Amino acid sequence: MKPYNNKNSPKKSQIRTMFNSISGEYDFLNKLMTFGSDTIWRKKIYEIAKKSDPKKILDIATGTADIALELSNIQNAQVVGIDISEKMLKVGEEKISKKRLMSKIHLQIGDAENIDYPDKYFDIISIGFGVRNFENLRIGLKEAFRVLKKNGKIIILETSVPKNIIVRFFYKIFTRIFIPTLGKFFSEDKAAYSYLQKSAEKFPSGEDFVLILQTIGFKNANIQEQLFGATSIYTAEK
Ligand SMILES: C[S@@+](CC[C@H](N)C(=O)[O-])C[C@H]1O[C@@H](n2cnc3c(N)ncnc32)[C@H](O)[C@@H]1O
């Protein structure tokens, strides 16, 4: 599904336009929409990544670089963050230079579906709330697989739909009202928040997403549900 009603414009360019338009408010609204849990999830990603003692990390769809910043706490690791939205990256660059982490994190414009790095280059790949925005999910995951070293780990944080029927009922009512209302109050771009809510409901989650990872070639996939199953952290290996 696409953010805007323009059928002729490809999803990727609509996604870029959308994130460019909400880049200034993204961090604030992300915190509100996740009830501040985003910080906890990033710490979990850090803990998982740290175990492999990685030297080269790629954060795909890095946006305002919060995951890249968290992962830069891993000793001796260099982090590359790529994103198609130059304005999201600009916010990220400002945070990195404020924290004087320019020597540890490198941000660049880059497309998940055509990654500008050689095969088997990275020890760890992270993708936070990025995969459901890809134009072609399978091509994006195949590219991640390609640039990951053998036995390297991919860590994906993504919205999911709770499995329990009662929780799912409340989840749907809540997100259908809460997220568009936040957009209405805090953003000029109402369509963006409607897209974020609807795409979260439609995106394959849980075992369905694991199946996709397995068809790409990933093994040892694992799901850690967060926030009553409204978000999941998936890990898998090459
Ligand atoms: C919801 S934001 C997530 C940002 C950050 N990872 C986080 O966890 O807060 C999604 C990001 O995915 C980026 N994105 C979408 N499709 C992409 C693609 N094909 N390649 C690279 N980045 C992409 C968007 O530009 C946007 O910055």
C-alpha cells in the first residue's frame, strides 16, 4: 500500500516524500506512538547485536539514526546507516555531530533494495520500522542477505498485529483512533499517519514474516513480541 492517493507515483518516491515531510516531528511522535518503548526496544537490539562482537554494522532505513546511535555503543564497531529520505538523515546527522560520534557512525543516502556495499560485508544488519515501507519487501530482504556475512545476524524491529483475539480487538480500535488523531494534532501530513496505521495492520507479522525470512534463506529465526504483540523483534542468521 502507498501513503498518498497518487496511483502513478511509485511507492518508493511517495515514502521518501512522506518521511521528508514528517522528519521534523518524527522523533517526538515516535515516542508518543510507542509510549516511550522505542528506547527499550533499541536497548534490546543493542544487547542482541553486542553478543556477536560485530565490527561492521549496517542499519537499513536508519531514518533519524536512533538505532545507529545505540549500536555505536558497541566497542570497536563501525556503524553505517542508509535511508532514502535526506531530511530524516539530516536530523540524524545533527544528533551524531552533537554527540561527536562522526568517527563511529556514517550516514548515507541509500536504497535498501540496491545496497551500495559488496557481498558478505557486514556482521550485523538492523532494520527498525523500515521493512513495511519497502517498495518490494523480498528484494530488500535479499539485499540484506547478500551484504550480510555467513552466520551474520539480522535484527528487525517492526509493528505486528497481536495474536490474541481480545487484545487484537482493542489494538485495532486504539490504533485506528489514536494514531490518526496524533497526526491530526501534530502534523501537517494527515495522510502519513493514516498510512502508518493502515500499513501496520496489513503487513505480514509473526510466523508469516518468519516464513518470508526463511524463503530468502535466513535460518534460526526467532520472534520476541513486545507491547502485547503490537511490535516484534525478529532475529535470524545467514
Ligand atoms: C518509520 S522510519 C524508521 C526510522 C528508524 N529506523 C527508527 O527506527 O525510528 C522508516 C524509514 O525507512 C526509510 N525507508 C523506506 N524505504 C526505504 C528504502 N527502500 N531504503 C532505505 N530506506 C527506506 C524511510 O525513509 C524512513 O526514514
